[in-house]
Amino acid sequence: MTKLAAGTTACLGVALATYAVRGRSSTFFGPSVYRGATDRPSLALTFDDGPSESTPGLLALLAAHGVTGTFFQCGANVERLPEAARAVREAGHEIGNHGYSHAPFYLRSAAFIHGELERAQRAIQRVAGISPRLMRAPFGARWFGLRSAQRRLGLLGVMWTDLALDWKLSAGRIVDRVAPRVRPGSILCFHDGRELQPNPDIRSTLQSLERLIPMLLSRGFSFETVSQLLCPKN
Ligand SMILES: [Zn+2]
């Protein structure tokens, strides 16, 4: 492990502990963050519901711009498309846990919530060779039992500062919506899948990022993984 990676891991542990104690009201069901450090002009791109058949196209786009992001993957998709899941990891992106089947946690039992997260955790570990430290609940819906599941699995919840709504908006509307809102520490939520659907159409996502990334780079922003973004540097 490099010195930088070790530092990031230590910082994440502190974030996990401190946010559990003094997080804002949205952490009621479990420790959760919704933005990163604001001491530098950096943001995090996050992608939910992958991997999918459309993920390689997104990886190519990010690589062309030299940008890394964080992918909250569904365990069932990881098992269905192991090469795509591994490609995300091998390209230097961070992988988080988005549950196994994308079933919402709302109104479900603690055992169900733990089972969904644990099964996804095992799938990602087996296929991509890493144990995620971050999770995002499907649909962002938290419920009783999530806190204990997170504690047992060592997972910090990650929400977002802004949703791109990329599953329903055109590329132009995504850019118009997201670009003016980006601030230091922003965590933006996009999608490289549609729950467990095969062959999802993510053209709006790709076309919007093709415009947004150069725009944000020209405004002086850097792109970091969520774990990097959570660590103050100054
Ligand atoms: Zn999702």
C-alpha cells in the first residue's frame, strides 16, 4: 500500500467514526456523508447501478480526460459482468457497495438489509478483489437496521450534494442543472446502469459528462474519489 493510500484509509476510518457521532440529521439511520472536504476545488463523480454493458464506454470517457470516480455497484451486476467490475477497479476508480439486488431498504427487516449489503460486499470482494468501505443505499432510502449493518460491515454511507437525474434528463438539461451547482466538496450522483437491467441506455450520462468534465476542469476543479475527497488536505 502506498503512503497516500494508507493516509486515505486512516482518514476514512476517522470519518467513519466522527460522522457517526456528529453527522447532520440525515444520518439518523446510519453514518453518512453527503459532501467532501471544502478546502480545495475538488469534487467527486459517483456512478450507481453498475456494472452494466454500458460501463466500458464510461470508463473510456473518464480515461480520455484522466478523471477517476467512485462506482457504487450492485452485487448481482458484479456477478453478471465480472470483467466490467474488474475493469472499473483496474482503471483506478473506487468501488462502493450499492446492495445486491437494488431492492429498497425501506420497510425491510434488519436481516434483509444486512443480507443485501453483505452479499454485495462478498461479490465485489470475490470479483474485484477489494472490500468496499463505502455504501450507498438503493434509491438513497435508509431504514432501521442499516446502522448495525454498516457497523458490522465497516461501511460509511455516501449520499450526494446533487443528483444529475441522468436516468430521465437529456444531456443538455443535465449540464444546465449540474454545472452551476458544483462547489468544492461536491459529490455528484450519476448512473452507469439502471438497477439490474441489461444494456441500459446511458447516452445522456456520457454526453453530459463529455461537456461537464472539460467545463469543470477549466474552472479549476479536480476530480477525486469519494475517499480522497473526504480527507482535508489543508
Ligand atoms: Zn441505484
